[in-house]
Amino acid sequence: MEARIKITADNGYDLFVNGTPVGSGADWHVITPFPLTGMAAFHPGANWLVIKVTNFAGPALPFENPAALIYKVRVHYTT
């Protein structure tokens, strides 16, 4: 099995797979690809994908500083 993720968030993120840090980003204009290999590889059965997203301070009113997370995971199974 091979897996990759492409991710970005407003404003920043930390990405973990099965408890292993995979990568981070702090520019929502940049979509970053990460291979999910080694300790961060998916394995048969349940897997944990954890993304800690931080929205930096903005205007005082809560709806004037929206946040976003977008990612795509592609898994290729081999037999």
C-alpha cells in the first residue's frame, strides 16, 4: 500500500499519522504534498490522521476571520 497527502490550511497546520509527525505548513497559499511512508505509513486496519490547525489572530468579531482546512489523501493498494 502506498499513500500520499496534499494539504493546506488557513493559517497553519501540523500533520500527524498514527502519532508520527509528518509535516507542517504556515502559508495557506501553498498546497504541500507529503508521502506517507516509514513510521507515518498507513497500515491495514484502522489508522489515525490528525491535523492540528491554527487560525492566527484577526479582527475582533468571530465571523470576520474565517479559517479553512483542505486536504486530499490518495491510497494505492497493491496485490
